[in-house]
Amino acid sequence: MGHETKRPATYEDLVALPEHQVGQIIDGELIAQPRPTSRHARATTRLGGELYGPFERGRGGPGGWYFLDEPELHFGADVLVPDLAGWRRDRMPEVPDTPYFTLSPDWVCEVLSPSTAAVDRSSKRRIYAREGVGHVWLVDPQARTLEVFRLSGGRWLELGTWSDDERVRAEPFEAVELELGVLWLPEANAK
């Protein structure tokens, strides 16, 4: 009998995915998923909106950041697509006109879903630590929680978990209070 070996996924495999799928290459494996649900999309959109004014535009906050939805990040053989990512302007003075980024973000947010939570919590966080991403936020729109982590000595230090309608000042955006309740679908629609 022949012995099959699985070849590592390539960027060409990722590009060949259908338009309705989001693809990533993690530890040599192609991971493809359908576009997010409305619960996921709402949390992502609302969080980006809450951060944009004070941290990118400098309206009611310190400014100094650039944010992107679903940027493609190339870290060696790994290709990751976080839901949101932010770079401090002192590290990335202008957003380059490029299809992907090799400069690691200073902050990423993964919005969890049942099909992505395990990879977001394990493999992706490990790669983000390896690449020196300073902060990771995990938003779970089903559990209605925000978990905040800071990279310290190559390991993730959990700074806190908040839920439901709590108001929070969370690193690296502690200059502005965030109201978590705006991220969630109304209870009647969240089932």
C-alpha cells in the first residue's frame, strides 16, 4: 500500500477558494470558512466603529492608530485574517496599498464563533505571540463577552473578561470607555 503525505497548503490554494469563503493558512493547513453570521458581523462592525472615531480620527480620544477589517497577514508560511487589526501610527505611518501585510499589528480582535473559537484561542494566539502582536481581544457575541490579553515575556497575560452591558476601559484603548452592549444583537434576535 502507498503511504500518502499531506502537502502543506500554498497561497495558491488560498486564492483558489470561492469568493464566499474566508481562508487562512495556519501551521501549513488551509482553513476555509463561510462568511460570518449577522451576530459576528454586528460585533465586528460595531467594535470597529467604537474605536475608529477616538483612536483613528482622534475625535474624543488620542488618535494615533489605523484599523482594518479582515486584513490578510503574512507571517512566514502562516496567513492569518483577524476580524479587526490595528497598527500604531508610529510603527506604520501610512497604510500601504498592498493586498497583504507583513508588519504585525499592535492589536488584533478575533470575534469568536462556534466554528472558529478553538483556532482563534490556540493556533492564532500562538502565532500572534510569536509575531509580537501586543494585544489580542476575543469577542464572543454568543456569550456576550470580551476577553483582553497583553503579550508579556512572550506569553499572554489575561487582563480581564467583561460581559453583557458592562462598560470597560481595556488596553490598549483604555483612554475611552467602551459600552459592550452596543456590540450584541438584541436578545430577541440573538437566539
